[in-house]
Amino acid sequence: MKIKLLRLLPIIGFLILAGCGGGGSGSSAPAQSSQIVGITSDGTNTQYPTLYVTDFGLNLVESVNSQTGAVIAIAGQSGVSGTNTNAAGTGAQFNSPEGIILSSGSLYIADAYNYAIRKIAGLTSTATVSTLSGVLGTYGNVDTAQGSPEFGVPVNVATDGTNFYVTDYGNNTVRKITSGGTVTTLASGFNSPWGIVIDPTNTYLYVTDTGNNNIKQITISNGSVITFAGNTGGNSGVPGTGTANGTAAYFKAPLGIAIDTAGNNLYVADSGNNAIRQITIAGSQTVSTVAGSTSGAAGTGTSANGSTGATSLFSTPINLAYSQNGNLYVVDQNGLIIRVVNISTGATSNLP
């Protein structure tokens, strides 16, 4: 079975993110249709890793064979939203799942409109689904060491193996969940934070501050925030040819973010510019375009298959996963496909 990505909600305009159309109190999920949003790689097969994706519209978590494109449902009931927990995989219910990560053999999901972080213990359809943090179905903004913490549309999650970090889109904050379940607000003052990734030393978090068109760096020990790349005034712009350094670079509604194993480079789905960008972490934070248009032009899911660099046109790339095989796996939202980008050459192909 080949993966098929049906058309997602538009996200460009005023950041109508797939599943995050505002995030205010009382937010409700959009009508259901297949909408792949989250993606992560298991990294165990360097040539053909297993990918795990969230279908925001159909409320599913699935595995994808990157060699054949075969899809297996791991958790969720297709087309059914709900709040039950502690159920076997395909008996469990989600409500618009978005970000997904794999840690110590379990998947962790930002269950956006259940306002919670869910855990899938195991990687098969009989896996157990539970709630790591949050009150299912309750929107809020409550930090707590006891009782029940509340989130407002959590959209992505990262982990250092012990603690979890969440972009809380609805509250414009980044939240921390300790191993003991304590939830605190690590950093605030964002404008629609979306993607999040942690560096290998567990020193920094990198967050796509989507509404501000830039990338923020958070020091985990004290919650301090700086603009790492992108215009400090929040202005958007096209990549242009060549490179730029740090805050001299321009992005437009950056969404997904990933980091390589060595912690040398960040990769960003620059959704509004239809491009995949690279940021070198050391030195002057050089920003370049790995693949996609340098002018912001969009393509289709098939027109640039087998192309390289600036000719590898995307149409609103929303999320991406780094793999040890030197590839990025990109959810190309309006191109209706998962794309494979070779980091070193910029060569782009479509997942089978």
C-alpha cells in the first residue's frame, strides 16, 4: 500500500496551521479529512528507516516503510476523534494529533485538540496508548506539580530522554514536563511557536517561532530566549541565492525543524518559501537553502521528482525528519507527498 496524502488545510495567510487555526480558548478542530502533519524516523535502518507519521485529519498514528511506501496503522480509529485512553493501539482515540517523536521504543504525540501529550508504548497495532500529561479534552494554561496540568493546543514535542518539551501553540509558550510529571512554563513570549528540537548535549532547544518568521534558541537551564536565525523584527522574506548569517537571513512561516546527530546543523521546513533550509549551529549561524525555490515559488509533488537544489520545488513543506542515512523526509503539504531530500546534494525524490 502506498502512502497517499490528501490535501491539507492552507497554512499560509495568517498561519492557519494544519490543526492550529488560532488556538484560543474554546478552539475546535476543523472538519476531518486525511492530513499528514507529524513525521519522525526510527534511525535503526540507515538505508531505509521506518517512518512514523500522524494523520491529523483522520486521527491516526501510522508507520511507513520508506523503501516501499507501505503504511500500517499503529494507533487511533480512522475518522473518529475522542478522548479515551489506556486502550490498545487501534482501539484508542486521538483528536487531531500533530507532532511525533520516538524515544526508548515508545512514540510520543502532541494530541493537539485533546490538549495533551500521549504515549504509545510499543510500535504495533496492539500497543498501549496512555496520556503522559494534560487533561484530555480540557483547554487551559496550568502549570502544576500536583493534580492535572493543562495545555492550549500542544503541537510538537521534544525530549532529552528524561524530560519532555512542548510547543504550546495556544498559549504561545514552551512547556517542560519532568519525569515526575511536573509541568512548568520554560519560556514565553512567542508568536505561534510550532516546531521544536533539542540539541544532542541537552543544552538548547530550537523552536520555529512561526508568527515571527524566525528560529529561537532556548537555554534549557534558565529558559532564556534569543533569536538564532531569521529577522529579529519578525519580517518575512525569500531565501535568495547564496547564504546569509543568523538574523540576516529571512524565513516565511517556518514550521518543522530537525537537527543532525552530531548537532552541527538545523534543518527547517520554510513553509511559506517552499524551501528546506539549513542553519549551521556553530560560528555565525550560516543559513542556506538545501532544496526548494530561492524565490519562494511553489511546485507540485511530482513535477520536481528527481531534481536537485533550487529546481526541487515544494508546495508548503510542513514538517521534516532527519535520518542517519543523510536524508531528510519532508511532508510536502500541498504537494500531497512525502519527499526525500539528500542533504549533501539537494537531490529530491518522492517516497514510493
